[in-house]
Amino acid sequence: MIVAVTGLGREARIVSRPNVATVIGGGDGARLRTQIKAAFDNGARRVLSIGICGALSPALAVGDCIVATEIVAQEQRYIAYQPWTDELLARVPEARPGAIAGSEKIVAQADEKTRLYRATGAAGVDMESHIAAAMAQEFGLPFAALRVVSDSSRASLPHAAEVAMSPNGKVDFLAVLRSLMARPGQIPALLQTAWDAEKAFGVLFRCRHVLAPGLAPANLGELSLDVG
């Protein structure tokens, strides 16, 4: 069984299927670790981080797919399981291989993305992949990641988007409303952010077949999940 690690409830619903245990981070790293461990206890033996992400590379546009070659978080580097990475790239031919950076918070502003790109060389950033990769390594399980860009490296997210995610992965509409009432000028930017997210979710929906039965079995004795 695969544990699919997501940040949002909508991502989890898209990739949900009988052979997959979905967990939702909601921006809460400790809660996500607990959920992943529970999935391991219930028999999950492969770890896939899947969902949307922010772009760090200027070469990426909204809707582009990244299959992680490694996850970069602070001074840690977690190498994805190569056979699974190759399989994902074969199943999603339009996807690009690249590093994904892990962050404990939303990387919302364009200048933040530029700094993180220069520091890590990562193509994209999310809040779940580094936790999933670290736990996969701890338990000696194969790890891979597939993420779809929902905001470009040049885009700065409005404040309402930054506060929109609740710990259960749902939209916190009250937080969004409070932000809009305090800063009504951000409404056009929020509408653009929502439009871009819809495009990314559409691509993610088309990529859900990577969780279909028929994935090549992982060789648990030949994992390449090392810390650099």
C-alpha cells in the first residue's frame, strides 16, 4: 500500500483510491508526521508526496509537473527512489525531473522564492515533501514525489491566500473573509491565484493514474534514500 502525502483535502480527494492511504498536512508538520506513522502502522510501504506546489525555477509555469529527484530542506538532502522516479517520469511524460525544496511555511512572495531558488537550486517548493522523505528514510521505505505548479516564481500570493489553509486541509473561509475585509485591494490577485490553482488541480487530476495498480514493486533491499 502507498501512503499519499498531501497538504490539502482537495488533493487527497483527487488521488484517493482503495490501494492508497491519503494523509493531509494542512500546514501542521507534527500532525502530518503522526498521520504518516499511522499509515505505516496500517501497512503502507511506499511514500508518495503528491499535490500542488510553488515554483522556484523561472522556467516553470502554472500547470507544469515536477517529479522530484531529491528533496532539499535546510542542510538535508533526501534522494528519491530512482526506479520509482523513472516510472513516474515514464507515466507522466510531460513532467520535468528536479529537486523540490521543503518549507515549514508557505513561500508566498516572489523575492522569497528567488532567495530559496538561489540557495537550493530546487525547481519547486512545498510544505510536505521534506517530512514525507525524512520519514521514508527513517523507516527504510521508498519515497517519490510528484507536484504540479500552482503559482509561478514571479507570482506573489495575496495575504488571503496565505491564511486560507486550515489544519485539516480545508479552506478557512473566515480567515479569507477577514483578510479581504482588511485588505480589499487584494481581491484581483486572489482571483488570479484561485484561477491558477484550478489549472494546477486539473493537471493533478489527470496525473492521478500514477497511483493506479500496476506500479513496479519497490526493491526494499536496494533503497537509495541517503542524506547528502
